[in-house]
Amino acid sequence: MKVLVTGGAGYIGSHACDALLRAGHDVVVLDNLSRGHRAAIDILSRRGGSRFSFVRGDMGDSAALELAFAPGIDAVMHFAAFANVGESSADPVLYYQNNVGAMAPLLAAIRKYKVARLVYSSSCSVYGQPPENLIPLQESAPLAPLSPYGRTKLIGEQMLQDIVRALEAGGTRTALTCLRYFNVAGCEPQGELGEDHDPELHLLPVVLRAAMSDRPTMKLFGTDYPTPDGTCVRDYVHVCDIADAHVRALDRIPLGEIAHLNLGLGRGTSNREIIEAAQSVTGRTIAIESAPRRPGDPARLFADPGEAHRRLGWTPRVTQLEQIVETAWKWFSTHPRGYRA
Ligand SMILES: NC(=O)c1ccc[n+]([C@@H]2O[C@H](COP(=O)([O-])OP(=O)(O)OC[C@H]3O[C@@H](n4cnc5c(N)ncnc54)[C@H](O)[C@@H]3O)[C@@H](O)[C@H]2O)c1
């Protein structure tokens, strides 16, 4: 298939492009490089050769969309978005403009070109702070995002559902898969494609960057949660397994169906366990400064990935925390300044 990947210069999108190329698909990336990296595009271009092409442009720009759809697109994987929860609370309009407003022209192009296979990067943030008795979380859990970011992800799901209905009404049978990722972590084992956000807010990169500093120290938010070691528990899933789920979604979800699937290991890992694994992999001791809980951080959040397993035949291959940390360390230790190194 020829797959248009929005946001393919970013962390997860670039890994998905690599998985698509490996599976024999052709890839067109549309990315405005607002938060992505030209270096990731260069790596993918080298790997994909004539099966890979890049359009630098905004998903909200009709001219860029015309270029991106020109080769004849069979499927769209939509990763492009801003994804910083704190920033979304500080500047909600930016998030509604980019994640929702700029998505409308993309959807118009999907409809115009009758693209029948759609895969969307959604997030566990659409569930907000679910009650303890619903964990591990199934897809039927109430949708109650707490942040503007989470709300834009949920609105994105709903916009896509509406476009699918419009396509179906016009006679185009369409498959839509909304993949709700939990905590994505790690990097490809080759160590070329990696994670480079600015600022970096995800726990594992923050810990690894702390480990690389002269005096390793970091803040641990919330040490009095009702969990075995008092710190938050989350579901860490390797980025290559996330990429694999996207490739599977292309042909496992039949035309005419809409699927919402949680992607996680189905197992919780505490913040303290992440720090311990990072210390063991890097061989560095990190001084921990206990800080108060952050508002809106639930004590425990992990997925029931059973539905993704049933619908996609998806089983994460990276199941050990150390493996996730090792692949991330390979990238961070060789790219101390991210892709600029
Ligand atoms: N990282 C996670 O743990 C996580 C968890 C759940 C969901 N997600 C979702 O996965 C997707 C990818 O996340 P990521 O961590 O790879 O983010 P990222 O910032 O690394 O990548 C996003 C990419 O989208 C591009 N982009 C943003 N707005 C654009 C626009 N208007 N037009 C064209 N390109 C645009 C950026 O330049 C960047 O390359 C996002 O949709 C995010 O909401 C991420």
C-alpha cells in the first residue's frame, strides 16, 4: 500500500514509517517539522529509497495536502499533533488550532481522495482519571479527558468517525482504527531513530538525561500514592511494538469497521522502578528529590490490551522493562543533543 504518514518526522511516526517500509509499503510523510526532525527524514529516506518521500508542509495547508495525496494514497496514518499536556493547559487555543483545526483540511483531503484505511494516534489521556475499579482499563471505560490535549485527542477520534460515516454514505467502505497508546518508551534497537522532544517531559528520557549529567539528580513527583512503593504506576510499551500495531491495523481491521484499541503491556511499572532500571542500565546513581503530587496524576493507570490482541493479533515483543530502557539508553547515550548531535 502507499501510506501517507502525518507527523512522520516525530518520535512515534518515524518508527512507524520504518515499520511500514520493512513490511513492504510505500511511505509519504507530511510533516511541517514544527516539532519533528529533518535528520529522521534523512534516515528514513536512506532506508526507503524510492519507496519513501517527504512533503514538508502543514496538515492544515491545502496546497501541501495536494502534494502529499498526489501519488495516490491507499491509507493515512495520522500522528501529527502537539502532545504536551502542560503546554495544552497553558495555551489551549494552540492545541485546538493545531490538533483539531488543522485536522479539518486533512479530513477534507481524505474524503476527496476516498482513502479507505485510516489509523489514528489516540491516547490513554482520553480516559482522564478513571476509577480504580476499572483498572486494567478496557476501551469501554468512560471517556473523560482532563486536559485540553486529551480533549483534542478525543475530538480527533470523533472527527474521524464522522468522516468515515460520510465516506460510507458516499459508497466508500472505510476502516478506522483509533489506537489509544499508554506510555510509549524506548527507541529502535539500531539506535538511529530516537526520541527528541523539546522540552522532554516523558519520565524515561528525563531519567536518562539526568543520568548523563555531571551530578545526576531529579525530582520525583508524588511519593505518597497508595501503590506498593508510593509512586505512580503506568503502562510502558515499546515504540516498535506501537509501530507494529499500526502496520497490523492496515489490513486486520476490515473495511466498514471502526475500532478503538488500547495499546499497553497490561502491566504497571512504578516511577521508582523506572528510575531503578535506568540506574542499573546506565551504571549511574541518580539522587532523587521527592516533590509533591502533580494535579490530575492518577495513582495507577494501565491497559487491558486484550482487544488489540484479538483484533490485530498484536502481542508486544518487548516485555521486559530493562529492554525498553536499554534501547532508549542506546539512543540517548549516543545522541546527547538529540538529532543535533
Ligand atoms: N509519545 C507518547 O507517549 C504518546 C502517547 C499517546 C499518544 N501520542 C500521540 O502520538 C502522536 C505522535 O507523538 P510523538 O511523541 O511522536 O510526538 P512528536 O512531537 O515527536 O511528533 C509529532 C510530529 O507531528 C508534526 N506536526 C505537528 N503538528 C503538525 C501539523 N499541523 N502539520 C504537520 N506536521 C505536524 C511535528 O513536527 C512532529 O514531527 C501524537 O498524535 C500524540 O498525541 C503520543
